[in-house]
Amino acid sequence: MPSLFGTARNEHYAGTKAALNALCRALAVELARYGVTANAILPGWIKSDMTAGIMANRKIRGELMPRILVRRFGEPADFGGIAVYLMSKASSYHTADCFVIDGGYTGVLRLPVIPGRCKASTTMRSCASENLEISVRFAPRMTPPRRSQP
């Protein structure tokens, strides 16, 4: 998911992935007039040769698994349905999209921790909740624009 979120010590990878998302949308704009659709599939944590080392590391698995809502790593077979859809006539009106197939990984809210705002005895989850309340409390109030009378 580096194309959607920043990644420490991996900026080059995240940047190239994000560029592919933009390229997909740009191709859709350019090629739609010819009846060509352009979409992308963005996989989450998938079992592969590239991720084998990460998945073998107990500490990393322990940090990742709570963020994956379906509580498992993806398999190549998890992409069959979306691939068939994209190659079929059913998707002829669907273009400029990036399909995130990640088991819900991007659905988990990642709250920033505000230094000095959490008590030493609080857990990370309750600390994040405290930070959310703080950030909401200090957010500027928005008022809708007034409608002009006809």
C-alpha cells in the first residue's frame, strides 16, 4: 500500500507505485475516446516471494495482522474475480480506477500520536482515542456558505 501511504526508508518504492496510479488515471483520460479503459489493481499484503521474509518475521506479522481486517494475508486467487471483471464487457463503463484489494488494511484508521498527550499507563489504542478527541476539539469550526436569495 505504499502508493497510498508514506513508507519510511522506502520512498523510491512508494513514489514509483504512486506514479503508476497517476499513470493509470492519465491513460484513462487519454484513451477513453477510443473505447479503451484503464484501471489498476492495488494489492495489500500478499503471499509471494517478495514478501516471504516479512511474513516469516513474527514481530512484523504481529504488527501487521491486527491491521488486516480479514486476519490473513492475501493469496493470488483473491484477485481472480476483479481481473475477470476488468477484462469483461461488464467493466466497459468503468475506467480511471485503482481497486484496492487488501483485506481491509486501508480501512483501519491510523491516528497520529501527539507527543506528551498520552499518559504512561495508557495503551496505544486509548492514547489514539485521546488524540482524536484533542484534534477534534481544536479543529476550526466550519460554517456552510450562505445561499444568496433569488
